[in-house]
Amino acid sequence: MAPKNRRTNKAVASTVDPMEHFMQTVTVDTCIACKQPCSRGMAYVEKMKRPGAIGYGVPCILTKGKPGRMQRRRRRS
């Protein structure tokens, strides 16, 4: 009897930044005024220059927080 083909659960490399959840979403005004322009922000600025473009913001790498900080509970005094 031939062995059955079983699907293996392989981890797929994600193109999304794992810290994106902890970044603040900024608008095009912030990207234009940024002192350290990034490729994601500049691509967003170019997209928003087109007439009729609708933007919802882009996660900013400079506003990246720490995952543990968001999950801490407030202590009662």
C-alpha cells in the first residue's frame, strides 16, 4: 500500500511586519513632514498625490511600541 499524501503545516513567510499591530497609523501630512522618510511612507505619499485617491493611513515604523507595554494591566493603588 502506498503512503498517503499528507499536508504539512509549514510556516509561511509573511510580508507584513510583525510589529505592525503596535505601530501608530499616520496620515499623508505626517509622512510629508517626516524627518526620516521611509519607503512605505513615500509610497503612500505618491499614492495620495493621484486625483481622487482615498487613504486610510499607513503604519509608521518610527512610532513602534513594545508589545509588552500594551498588554500590561493598570495597577490599583
